[in-house]
Amino acid sequence: MKILRKILSFILGVVLSLLIGGLLLSFAVKSVIQEELIGGAIKDQFIPMITESTELSEEDKKIVEEMFEDKEVNDMVNQMVDEIFETMTTDDGEISEETINSIFDYVISNKDKIEEVTGEEIDLSSLEEVRNSDEFKNVTKELTESINESAGELDDTSKTAIKTYTYMVSNECRLVLLGLIVLDLILIALVQWSPYKWMSTLGKALTTSGLTLLLLYFIMNKFIEALLSEQDITFNINTSSILTMGIICVIGGVLLVVIKLIIDNIIKNKKVDMETNYNAVS
């Protein structure tokens, strides 16, 4: 019976490591590929479209560039990328010009906030002139047409790959993985028939996943470095989120294993004390 329990615990532990690894990979892939690489490429194209094709002052150009580092703007760019992927996986989907203009709307509606962050005054009349200019409208139209045209030329294999990616990084997929992780932990606790021994299994799974993320971090950095130099990409791709997740997982995993060992020692010492007291009474 003990051997069967150990085999089941080992299998469930491997499954737990895979589930945790999949959940972490979902966050890591979206952080680097979508938010940093694709989002960075969009911003790299969008910023010059505003600053170089219009008559903004140098101060206003600087404000526009700094504005794109704001978290809320990055979330909007990420949402734009989500919409682009959705467009590419449907036969009749099209990205609208309003999606592109939403970033401009953010600047205008958050004028005070951006001024406070940048320390520079924003000339709203200049920005409105930019948004209403024929040059800006033409560039926005060309960008949306280019995206929609590219989406129409994708084959079934490419669409399937994009659908797989979008599901993998979706909240729905993450909730499924989280639910399976909880279910796996419950099964481990039942197989081990202990209220705390599962902590060691979880700790080992977290440590394994964390070390895998750290390895992925170094491999990805080398790959990105080669890609940037080969494609002559000027913007930086920040992969520190993967490093942070990896370190947190390793530390958390080691702590869980240590806590389990401490509980083992406490229970063992209590048993020894009880046996000693029993023998003394006898």
C-alpha cells in the first residue's frame, strides 16, 4: 500500500509540476512576446507616426514618447494586440481605426495626469490638430488596412497557431490550469493522507518550475539579442518578469519544503517526548 501511495504521489507530483509550469509559461509568453515584442513594435512604429509626421514642438514630442511608458497606455496597447490576434483568427473580423485612435483619446482625456508625470504642459490644440490632420488619418487607415489584409492572407495552419497562442495566454486557460492545480493538490493530500505533507510536493514542483523559468530567461535573452541585431530592431525587450517569476517560485518552493521538514521534526520530537513520558510513568 505504501509503495502504491508513493507511485501515485510521484505521478501526481509530475502532473503538478507540468500544470504549474504551464500556468507560469502563460504569463511569461504573454509578457515577452505580446507585451514586450509585439507591443514594443507597435509603439516603435506609432510614436514616430505622431512625432515625425506632425508639427509638434520638441517638448510635446518628448511628452508623447514618455506617455507611451505609462502603464495604462501599455494596457491599451496590449488590448490592441489582443484585438489584432482576434482579427487574424476570424474570417470576417476587422480591426477598426477607433482601436488605434483610443491611445490618442487617452492622452487627451488624461492631460492632467500626464502633465504631472512628465512635468511638461501638453498643448491640446496641437494634439487635436494632429489627430484631425489628413496625414494622421491616412497613416491610421493604412495601418488598419495592412493588418486586415495580412489577416486575410493567413492560412489555416497559421490561424490555428494564433488561436492556440491566444487561448494559452487567456484568463480562461489560466483559470482551468489553476483549478487543475488545486484538484491535483487535493488528490496528493488524500493519497498521502496528511494535512501538510503535500507542501513538500508543491514545493518541489514550484522549485522545478522556477528553475525551468530561469533557464528559459537566459535562453530567451540570447535569442532576443540575436533577433534584435539581425532585424535591426531599435527598442528594448524587457524579460525581467520571467526572472522575477523564476526567483519567486524557487524561493517559495524551498520555503515550503523547509516548512514541511520543520513540521516533521516538531511531530517527531512530540512523539519522542510522549514515549519518554509514557515510559517514565510505566
